[in-house]
Amino acid sequence: MNYFQAENLSKSYAEKRLFENINFGIEQGQKVGIIDVSLV
């Protein structure tokens, strides 16, 4: 069972596309990390 699910995520900065239509889920007991990358 997914505790969290994301579908069709996209991200771009100005004209630069970082990713498009990403899908993922986090299951019970999984360990995840969040990394913030600031673009200058």
C-alpha cells in the first residue's frame, strides 16, 4: 500500500526542463531522503 503517491510531476527552470511526467510512490517502511538543489 502506498502511503504517498505522486503522478505526472514536471519541473523546469525558464526554458530548461529538468524532468517531465515522473511517477513514484512511497511504501510503508521505506526510507527516503529529500535533496534540495538550488540553481543559480
